Amino acid sequence: MAAEGTEGYSGPITLREGPFAGWQTWGGGGDPYETLLGPFCFKVENGRARSAFIPRRDHLNGGGAVHGGALMSFADFSLFSIAHSALAGGVHAVTLTCNCEFLSAGTLDGWIESEGEVIREGRSVIFVRGIVTQRARPVLAFSGALKKITPNNVRA
């Protein structure tokens, strides 16, 4: 997966090829877990972020559905993509809470996507909610809070 930019943890990179050409991600090594699980990508259109990933066989659980942990990881990624504009200018954040409600099973049949909104942005906390869908069918509802931090407070 080729990408331009070297922002890594501090900002998204833009993918240049493949099904997500023109989309952005924090993957590409900047977030090793998301790079391994994804790619999880997002695109801002008309001021709203839409995130997506293509489910693979290794995302499935023993029952043949997309594993809940993969969906919850995608929801966590989506919190940040939805809050992308609130995190502009080099603002960093960590997840304080991520609440998920499973609505139906994800399959290998098409992209899994999310959209949502920032409910409230305070000085140090951003509140977000969204919905994960597959082929317009709701799969997971999520909400969460992101804590703004200074980069010095991030530990490896």
C-alpha cells in the first residue's frame, strides 16, 4: 500500500493506490495495530468523515461473521476520523471511552463503513457517536470520548 507523507502518528497519510486511493489512514506503520488489522481508511466529504475497510477472512470469528473485536477496533478508528477536524493543527488525542452495541453480523460481502458526528467538543474532551454499516445495513452503533493530549504524554 503506497502512501504519501511521513506524518505517522501525528497525522494521517493519503493512500495513492488500490481501492482506497485518495483516502487517508493513520496506518502504514504509524499505528502498528491498525496497520495489521486494516487498512482502515477515511475520507472527508462535504465536511463529514466516512470510514471504511474491506473485510477479509482473517477478520472472521469461528461462526463465520466479522469478529466483534475487529468491528470495535474499526469503531475506535472511526471516533478519530469523525473528530478529524476537531483534531486539526497537530492536536493529539487518546480514547477515553468507546461504547459499542452490536446490531447485526458483518460478512465478507462488501465494504464495512462508518459515519457519525461530533456531539460536543470541550477544551480537553471530544464526544463522538456513529454507526457502522455494511451495504446500508446497520452492524454496530458506537459512541465515545476522546481526550486531547500533548504529544509528550504519549508513551510507547
